[in-house]
Amino acid sequence: MSELPAAVQRMVDAINDADTEAFVAAFTPDGFVSDWGTVKAGPEGVRAWAGSDAIGAGARMTVLSADTDGDTTRIRFGWRSSVFNGESDGIFVISGDRLASFTIPPSH
């Protein structure tokens, strides 16, 4: 497993530390979360997703594998929360030192 880029690690740490402000700050001003096709954009959208699906749901995220190619990092992660428990894939696009996006594609 390759080392996580700092921007990705900050987001993972923010979830596990239940720190909504750090979670929102990990994203660019126009950054977004796309969770199975539902997109929450900008600081308020990112905050809303954190509240409903991550930090507000008591989430714990464990990175199981990671691979970075350029500005894109793909991970496999374990997730435990009041909303979902299991493994998922995640795709991060990094812009500068922050996240432009975090996508959880639908599982098939």
C-alpha cells in the first residue's frame, strides 16, 4: 500500500476524530463528495454529507489499500457507522494541498 497523500490523510483523520471543521477544511472551496451518485458540493454540501453520513453517523474509516497516480488516489476502505458497515472503494482527486473531490462509486 502506498502512503496516503496528506490531503487524504487529513480527511480520514477528521472522520475518525469526529472533527467536522477539519473535514470541511480538507476540501477546496468548490470541492465535493459524491456518494453513490449523490453529490454534495461546496463547504455546506461537504458539511451536510459529514453530518448525515460520516461524522454525524459516528463513522470510523480504516484504509485497507491505497494507490496514487498523479493527482488521483484510489483506496479500499472499511467503514463502520450507524448508516453503513462494510467495505467500499474511494477515489480522491487532489488540488494543491486539498481535496477537489471524494467519490464513493456504486458497488456492483
